[in-house]
Amino acid sequence: MTAVFARTTFHDALNHLNDRQLLRELAYVGGRWVAGQGGKAFEVSDPATGATLSWVASLDADQASEAVDAAAAAFPNWRGLLPQARAAILRKWYELMLAAKEDLALLMTLEQGKPLAESRGEIDYAASFIEWYAEEGKRLNAESVTSHLPGAEMIVRREALGVVGIVTPWNFPSAMLTRKAAAALAAGCTVVAHPSSETPLSALALAELGERAGIPAGVFNIVTGDAATVVGRLCEEPRVRAMSFTGSTEIGKLIARQCAPTMKRLVMELGGHAPLIVFADADVEKAADIAIAAKFATSGQDCLAANRIYVERPILKAFNEAFAARVARLNVGAGLAHDTEIGPLMHERAITKVEEQVADAMKRGAKLAIGGKRHAAGSLFFQPTVLTDVPDDALIMREETFGPVAAITAFDSEDEVIARANDTEYGLVAYVVTENGARQLRLARALEYGMVAVNRVKITGGSIPFGGWKQSGLAREGSRHGMEAFTELKYLCIDTAA
């Protein structure tokens, strides 16, 4: 294969790629690398420095439809393969990802900004979904139904839905793609994916590896370009039978409205506003470590990030001191620096939002313990920040933050904190820190969230059903439940009378 580039690249760090062909600047449609009409392209830049990384093909709506054409044409043969044959291809894709981990992590850090160690972790995480679904696709079982009719045999089957549209965000550009695409491909569906225009290089590199793994032409397509143009066409295309989206609740609602005329299946992983509840029986040092991990991963740009930290009053002072001391030690810098823990935010809008939330909280009586301003490292860096005594009516207690700002407030009783934690339109994840076993179970039941983490932060993986309640989403990703949206139930009633 010969690498074809739409533009000359500029960033010196790209010279460190071991496999230059993983840097793709054209879209991938029907097994071909495709330029935008008239050579139209958009810039991808490094958020840490502002330097240009690449110019990537910007496809129009008709080219998005061509991707649907390719996926629809490829669907019968892909669906017709034995699950074991699809699994072998997915397994090869997984192995190629792990072999290319250093290059994939470098591309991710350059376009997204997260520390290189986190990017390596995301590649492992992203690959794990492909491995999981390579095996799970073999277990789309038929089930026998006890007949209620004489002389009849009844069977229920799960069959592949068809073409699946996928829309992925910039904060986890590899894992969000593989979590969706691996499930759809394992079920026998074909895929047309639109990555964020801020981080398309990770998706295009995965397409290159997928081609090497033997994914047939048309089965896995990457359409880069303007989101409104590309996603709008996918939503209106009747041949696209499902849309899987990760992003803001606002955009999720827009996609749902656009899909309504064609009655698409929807998988929505939307906004979060996670509470982290620390009870007085917790070990303060352990609780502070948990809070750091829950708040500051991906520089706080994570739908799972702890947005509201509730601390029972008897340990409030001790927790605030322990937590602020840890925040003060966080290293801020470009993701390629070996000691970086907090990288840049994605764009100026993110910086403006956290500035507004900090100013609003302080106006309403919150105290600034540490940080609170842009960081000297660059225009898109913000100081790791701790706000204490934050009132419930502050913006940061009502809106998702997506930045390195922690808001802490006190509570006095279990019933009180449950009510305050549930007082939100979101319901993705909640964190609880307590050594009381009965309380752990009570909180797990009472909190209106799709996922509850008790005394830990890392809870996700291929085997678990990821997703939220209320306006945090629809359906689930990961686990056997992650394939349900990409299949249809078919009921067979067979006459067996002699």
C-alpha cells in the first residue's frame, strides 16, 4: 500500500512515527482513500502548541451517501460470514492495534493533547473492545420458546440490523470508535463512522489497520468533514438503520430529532454530571486519591469526571487540605512531556466555559483554594483548580464542566446527599467513598445513575454495560447488551403437525 496525503504535514513530532502509513489524511470509503470534492480539507492542530498537524479531507453530503452505498452493498456478504470468520478478522485488527500502540498513542496525544501515558492506556482500552466483541459475536444465540400452540415449534433469533452510523467525540477518539464499531461489526452490521474534526487522525489510523486486518471494502468506512453536513446526511439516510453517538446531550437531542422520520435505532452516550460522595467513615487520604483520579483524568475532559464532590462535614477540613495538596502537585504541560499529568483543553470554548464557572461560583460565595486561572504553559491550558463551599445553585453544580476544576461542598446526612446528588437531569455515573457495607448497598440502590463506583474509580471495560439514566443516554455500550441495538429480533413459528 502506498500512503497518499492530501497536504504536506508540518509537525516535527510526526517524524517519530515508526509506521508513517498510519498518518492518513484522506477519508476511507468503500475500501478506498478519498479526497474531499475539489480537494476541500480542514486543519488539524496540536492543542498544546497550536502547530498544524495535518490537513484532512472534508467530504460533502453526497460523499457521505456514497459511504452508505458502499456499506449497504457490503452488508449481505459481511452478514453472511460465519461469526467465527468475522471474529478472526476482528482479532487480527486487535493484534495490529497493540503492535502499533506507540504510534497510535503519539497521534492521539498530538491531536487531542492528553498525556502520552493516558493515550497509551486508551489504545489498550480501545483494543479491548475489539477483542471482547470478536468473542461475543460468536454468542448471538437463538432461543427456543415454549410453544403455546399445538403442532408448532417456536424460535427467536437475533439478526444483524444493517448499516450503522457512528459519531464519535474528540476526548476519546479511539476507544469511542472501537466500542461502537466492534459491537456493530461483530453483530454482522456494516459501519459508516464520522470522527470529530478535532481528532480525526486516530480514526483514520484505525481504518488503515482495519484494512490490513482484512476488513472487506465497504464494511468499515470513515467519513471526515463538517459534522452538520456528514451527520445530517447519515441521519436522513433510510438505509442507515441505527445511529450511535457519544457527545453532549444537546447534540444527542438534535440527532434524535433528525433520525425520527426514518425511525432509526438510537444508541446515545451523552452528558454526565457525576457526584462523588465521601462519608465521614472514609479514610481521608484514600478518598483524596480517589477524588484526584475521578476528577482530573483527561484533564477533566471526561463524561465520567466527578463534577460535584460532596464531603460529610466532620472530615471536610481534612479532606479539603489533603485534596488541595495533591492538586498543587499535578504537573501541567504538553502531553509528550514524560511527567505531564494535566494537558491542554481542546479549544478556546472549553477554556471560556471553565473561566465562567469559576467566576460564577466565587460570585455565589465559593472559596478558591488553588488555581482558578489560565496556565502559563499555553493559551489552552488551565490551572488545576479547587473550589470549596460551592453552593448548589452555582453553574458548576448544574452543568458539566469538562475541565480541571473541582467543586467541593459539605453535607450532613445520607438522605440529604442522595437528594442533592439526584437533583440533576444527568445520570451517567456516581462515585461513593465509604467503609460501611450497608451504606454502600443503600447508596447503590438510591442513586439514579446507570453506573455506581464504590471506593474506586476505574470501572469500565469491554464486559460491562456502559451507559446512563435520564438525559445521559439511551441503550448500553460494551457487554453483550452492547450488541442489542445492532440486531433485530426475528420470531419463527414452524408448523410441525404431521
